[in-house]
Amino acid sequence: MAFIVTRELDLRSLVLHYEDYSKNFEVKTAELLEFMELRAVYEPPLFHANKSYREYFTEKERETVGRAIRIMSLRETWSHISRYFPETSDKI
């Protein structure tokens, strides 16, 4: 719904992905501050990359959730989140 609301209300938006911070923390932090029209007032806390909770779920559970989310998602939404559901790929 976030994509629909921002489009319908003509709102500026910024899509950030967790893993982008682990690859380019300084760049992504600067991008976020610029988007929010803020300046850094102190050093950010340490970013602990590569957190994963995949081991809590079976492959079948991840695939099922991925399918459900894909069915409920707009194409635009799925284009941003499909990377988090590789088990689903193009399966529905």
C-alpha cells in the first residue's frame, strides 16, 4: 500500500534495503539524511551487517510465505522485496 499511497498523494519516497547498508553504509546513510533534509549531528552507531533469521524457518515455510506475499503484492512491491524470497522465484 505504501507505493499506492505515495503515488496517489504524489509524495516523495525512498526505498532502502537492509543489505545496502552493509555494502555502502556511509553512502546510504548520507542518501537517507539528504532525503530527509537532515544533517548528521553525531556519528551513527555501529551497523552490524549480515543478520539473518532464515534458520528459524524451513525452506517450505519460506516458500509458502513468499508465495503469499507475492500474490498480495503489486508488481512494484514485489520488484523490491522478491530478493528476500529466493525460494519463491517465479512460483505461484
